[in-house]
Amino acid sequence: MKPLTRIAIVLLFIVLIGATALLVNLELRFSPASVGPDSGTMVVYLTLRDNQNIDAIASASCTEERPKPNGITEQVAIAIQEKTGAAIRNIVVSEFYPEDLDALVERTQKEKAEKTMPELRTPDRRESSYKTLFIGFPIWWDEMPRAIYSYLDKVDLSGKKIYIFTCSDNSVPEGFDRKIADIEPDAAVHPNVLNVRKEQAQKETIGKLVEAWLRELGLN
Ligand SMILES: Cc1cc2nc3c(=O)[nH]c(=O)nc-3n(C[C@H](O)[C@H](O)[C@H](O)COP(=O)(O)O)c2cc1C
């Protein structure tokens, strides 16, 4: 065989191996085993921005490019998703919260005082397929947003493992594991709750906090 033919065969071989590796990699990344129900884990979160801005709702996936920066809870949710390969969904109320601060304060305080159960826009479609749920929300008036109560009312989390993460400006509230365990008595709610404060809300810091938390939970 001529040397040139030999080199051409070797090059062809290398290209074929490269293409196969690329296809296998794509197959693994997008197979149902690594993303979606079969991964067994889902991140469910509420962030204010998605509950004020109709444009954000139009794109169901939070991996799509967003017109504004993500809410902080969403950034934490995405960090968890990236590190666990979980599926992800946001919780959205039917009636959006006002952009005006005074009106927002008034409505959220009223919801808290009256223990309102705001109607949700997001259908509870796939929770039953997941064994493990990360549930995340911002702290509103030292409490869970009422939409989280609506969510917990809609879904049956019996038999699931639940990990909670919260975001706040400066409160480091406690007891959400017990609150959620009271509503979902047949779920295993982990007491180690991650809280990310406003001053920690940079991508790198969030990544490190999430990594350390997952390690503590034995999930990393
Ligand atoms: C209605 C409302 C009430 C809030 N109450 C508290 C609170 O009691 N304590 C606190 O530290 N932060 C409070 N915050 C701040 C949010 O918890 C914090 O900014 C959070 O990181 C926002 O997350 P997000 O960007 O995902 O919506 C409140 C924010 C809103 C909008």
C-alpha cells in the first residue's frame, strides 16, 4: 500500500472515531436517563420575576435565553440542575404579582395574613415520575410564598425525598422542613435547608454553596 493511501486510511479512521465519540456524547447528554423523568430528580422553584413577567412564561425552559437576569432562586435552581442532571420547572401563579413595590407588598402581605392559596398557572404534570425533589423559593415575610402552599396542596409527594433551598435578603429562617413535612407527612423532608442570601448571589458563590450543600447531603 502506498504511504499516501495509508495516511488517508488512518485519517479516515480518526475522523470516524471522533464522530462516533461526539454522537455517543450527545446521546448520553440528551438521553432520558440523564435529563427528565428517568433521572429521578426534579428541581421545582418559584422566583418573583417569572411571576411578574409574562414574556418569561412563554419560554417554559429556563435554559433558554432570558430577556432579564434570572431571579436569585432561579440561579440556585439552575446550579442544582447543572450539578445533579435533574429536570427543572418553575411555579407560576395565574394572576401575576404587580411590578409596583407598594402594590406587591400589599398583595403578598394580604396573602400571608389571609392564608390565601393563589391559583397556579403551571400544571402539576410530572411530579409523580420523580423520586427526589428539590423545592426552592424566596423568603417572603419570613415565610414561604403562598404559591408554595398552593403547589404542595396540588401535588402528592408521598414517598419522595425532598430537599429545600431558600433565598433571602438577610433573614436566615428556619423550620421550613418541618412546615413542609407537616403538609406532606409521607415524604422524607431533609432538615438540611440551603439558604442563599442576597450578598452571596453571584454565580460562582452560588455554585460553591450548592456544591458544598450537595456534598453534605451525600448527593455529590
Ligand atoms: C414580598 C417580598 C417579601 C420579602 N420578605 C423577605 C423577608 O422577610 N426576609 C428577607 O430576608 N428577605 C425578604 N425578601 C427578599 C427576597 O427573599 C430575596 O430578595 C430573594 O433572594 C428573592 O429571590 P428571587 O429573586 O428568586 O425572587 C422579600 C421579597 C419580597 C418580594
